[in-house]
Amino acid sequence: MYFFTSDTTGEKAYEEFFMGHETLDFDRFQSLGVIKNQPDFDVQALNAFEAGIAALSKSPGPWKKADIVDWYLTLLPELSHEEKGKYLDSRM
């Protein structure tokens, strides 16, 4: 194992994939919780996201990471992305 201070893009102090108002099932699997809510999303925002990503994928490039992140943030404004310019791949 290699323990180090988190200083690369995408790493978080902890991983949390649910919100306080969601219904969770921690009994179904031994090491995994399941969110049991009905999907609740903005269809127009999802369609705009899909169109934006499709347009990026068809563009000749090079693609900019910031453009991709921006599309994700328009769909998921609560997403916490902290750009540090370093990546886990460079540590391996």
C-alpha cells in the first residue's frame, strides 16, 4: 500500500453517493448500500447535457477537459470538482 496526501484532481476526503433525503438499503449487500428512490431529474437538462456531450464528441478536437466538466456541472450543480492539475495516473 502507498499512503500519501491527496493532491490530485478527482480525489475526495470521503466518498458519499447519496443525499440525506434518500431511502437507503444497507441490508441487500454486505459492503454496498443501495438507493431505492424513484429517478428524479430534469428531462430538459439531461437532453441539453446529452446534446452538448454529443457535439463535443463530434468536434475535431482537441477536446478541453473544462468543457466536459462544465457540461457535467450544468447537469449536476452539486458535484464538487476541484481541479488541481495533477492526476492519479502520474502517481502510479
